Amino acid sequence: MRTPSPKPPRAKVAKTFCTTTEAADRLGVSVRTAQLWAENGLLRAWKTEGGHRRITLESLERLLASEEFRSLDRGEPPQKPERKPRLRVLVVEDEPNLLMLYQMRLRKWRMAPDTVFAKNGFEALVRIGLEQPHLLITDLLMPSMDGFEMLRKLRALPELADMEVVVVTGLSVGEVEERGGLPDDILVLGKPIPFDQIENIATNLAIRRDLQVD
């Protein structure tokens, strides 16, 4: 028996049409806009027996190449909202264990502040000049330059007048007064460090300054 010769592969027919969704993707418009353009004759189209619209590729390419389409103002693409800047915090503390505790706790704050650390008043003044923090959290008794001297120097700088300052100290109110006291607008908190209270202060400050809070 003679084996029949295999049939030659059928030649592929070039596609001459596309769906409305495909046309909308090519044109960078909504499906509804592509439908309206088909209905108004900008695109040549017909409907299948099932009611589905088909658009000729020839009319699609012609529209894409037209001067009218290229100069068409289709509006700017939606811009992603810019993230608000973060709260900048400087913590001044000379005890390594407390400094580590600040690092761990502030990392958990929901506004995720940009935080830098200093071990004494002199280093803090350098950091303040570089970072311009919104919030300064500082101890008072430190080597080299203590918190009292640092705060006196800061109060002499008008450009830093809007920086919020929170003092966290083991000194009593009487001991603070004996050492010259602090300006009335500086909040003084006792140790152990009241992290929840400081976080509330930071959150309210971020809201007032229109900074990121979550």
C-alpha cells in the first residue's frame, strides 16, 4: 500500500484586524475612547455575528501615523503622589546602653524618622549644623560639653528657634535649677526614658510640620 504524502503546512494568513482592547492599548487610550473613534469613523471597524467589534490594522496604523493623532492632547499621565519628607531627629546621649535603647525604640516609630546620634554637646552641635533636625532629644550630664552649655549655644542661633527640644535627665528639678536652669519652652522629662510620651511628641510635631507620619 502506498503511504499518502503528508499535506504541506498551510500558509499563515497575516492578521488584518484587532480587538477594541488591543487597539486601545496601541493608541494609549481607554477602550471606551477606542469604541467612540470607531463609531465616529476615525477607525474602520465592523462587528462579528456575536456582536464583537473588530478594527482594521490598516486604519489603526493610519491613525497612529497621522499628524492629528500625534498632536492630540491626551492629558498628562497620573503622577504618583510624592512622599512627604520624614521627621529628622537628633538624640544626644553618652551612655552606650541608653543610646542603643534609643536606636531600637525609635526604629519602631510608625513615622520612621531619619535619626542621627551624638555622644556629647559638641558632637551634637556639629550634627545639628549638618542635619537641621526637627526634634532634639538630649541628656544633660555629658562629657566634653554638657547639655546645659549646648542648649545655651543653640538658643543664641535664631535659625534654630523652631527646633523642638526635649530633655531627658536623671536630675531632679532642683538640681536642674542649681545648674542654671533651662529655658521655659524646653520640656524636661525624667528617666527612665518615657518613650511613649516622646513618640507622641514626635507624631504631633510631624503633623504640625506636614511631615510623614506613617
